[in-house]
Amino acid sequence: MESVLFSNNVRNDLPEILRQFQLSRLGVITDSNTFRDCYPLVKSVLPDHAVFSFPAGEINKHLGTCQDIWTWMTEEGFDRKALIINLGGGVTGDMGGFCAATYKRGIRFINLPTSLLSMVDASVGGKLGIDFKGFKNHIGVFTDPETVIVASEFLKTLPHAELRSGYAEIIKHGLIQDATYFSGLKPVEWESQVWDALIRKSVGIKKRVVEQDPKESGLRKILNFGHTIGHAFESFYLDSAKHLLHGEAIAIGMICEAWLSNRKSGLSADQLQAVTDFLLTVYGHFEVNSGDIESIVNLCLQDKKNVGATLNFSLLRAIGDCTYDIPCSVEEISEAVQFYQSISQKALKS
């Protein structure tokens, strides 16, 4: 399990951490946004290094970009004693870590997450991967970074939509493990919360789950609540004018899977209402065309939790109590998406 350092001053802490490594070369991987907004905050305190930057966006998280990264590593002469810093959000951490873990059978890397989403979710747990043929994280490995440095000062660089996207994973952590935590989260004026405290709490929840089940053979599956249907939405709309950020798609997925939880695992109608109201207040309602539902549901067939033709879900028994490996039929998934399609804030509050 990787170590996580919560930094109050990344310019002071990062050089101290790097001095602990004997390294032949240092590389920094960023996307175009973090190269512009975050790299300047640490550039001057880094020892001699090379930088690779790729165009920002989930749409670039594929083998073609990996080939460019591996070519860069090769041309820069990185050997097994080199070290990579993944400076960015979840896409950078997933893909940069995957490239490091597979280059020359694996070189060391550090994650320096810059988005709320990557701080509370993607940076912890050793999951690395890329999208393939339209399927989320279809190719990947489990490899832990040497360390993760969580510096909330990077949140100042985030657009409002990206901050809100990351908030979805914080909400999820409360829903699956801690009802008291969830009850203290804000659906209104959520931007005014103390992010340092929420990040520490959410990282703690995820680390405890992952430590009990590092390779996702059991309990760790609860971290996927909202993700089976959410990833299907994210993948379906990825290359369209209705593109969804990860957290926006997961919010939709959590509403759909809360509906399945009410039908399949005991979540009460009142708690389904509470979950739905909360998420709609934060994320609004995304219009789903009836003609898209079948294609969205079919994308769930490629989810990594499935066993053969059985579609397995992580569902809530109650807020703060999640179970896993609950089989759901294609028809039930379609009904869950239709439930989401049919609701609106006004209808729920009437």
C-alpha cells in the first residue's frame, strides 16, 4: 500500500521527498491544463528533469498516447532507476502510472494529484489503466506508486465543474461506508466546505477498504458503487457535445444504482429519495434520450465486475452500508436508467 503525504506546502515537501530516492533520471508527466496551471508551481524546486505533456481530457487516455509516452521515455534514456512524477488529475495518474508500470517491466513513480477527484479517489489504491475501444479502464494493472502527495493548494487551479466532479467521489464514500459523514455533506453551497478535512476523511475511507482487499476480490468492489452505470454514461457521451465529466456521470450512476438498491438490496424508499434529492441538487438533471438507453445499458456488459454473462453490482443496503456481487438483469438496468430519465428536481420536490 502506498504512503500518502498531506502537504501544506508542496514546494517545500516535494524536494525533501525526492531526496529520499536514488534516481538516474526524473520525468514529469502532465496534461495540457496542469502543464499550464500546476507545473509552474513546482518547476523551480525540481532537480534536472524532462517533461511530457499530452492534450487534456479522458478522450486522450488511450494506447496512442501511451505509445507517445513510451517513446518519450525511450528517447530520454530512462532506465530502471528513473522516477516519474504524475502531475495531474485522474487521467494523468491512471495513464502515467500505467506507462511507468509497464516501461522496462516497471519503473518507479510518484502521484501528485491536482484535482479533487484524483486526490480522493484515483491517487489511492494502485489501479492504473487506459480506455480501450470505448470501454473505461479496459486495459490496466495494479501497481502502487512510491508515494502520493496530496496538496490541496492545487484546488485553486480547478474550474468549478472539475471541483464538482470530484465531489461525487466524496459523496460516494459517505454513501458506502459512513452515514454520519454523508449527513454532514452539503448539497447546497457545497463549494464552501473545508476541503482539507473532506479529503483526509475520504482518503482514509478508501485506504481502509483497499488495505483489506488490495486486488478487488471482495470488499473493494463497494468502491464501484455508481460506477457500473456511471461509466456506461461517461463512455457513451465521451466523444459528443453532451460530454460528461467523470463525477457528473458517476452522480447519474449513483441515482440509477440507488434505485437498483431499493429493488435488490434493501435500501428504503425514503433513503432512495434522500440520495436522489441530494445528487440532483448538486448536479442537476441530465437529459437522456430514449433512443440512447439500449446502447448505454449494453456498455454495462463490459464492466470488470461481471462474471461471464452475470452483471454484478455494488449496491446499498442503507446509506453507509454497501454490499457487492448483486446480480442484475439487463432489463433491471434499463429500468434504472428509465427511472433516472423520468425524474427532475421539480418532480422530486413536489
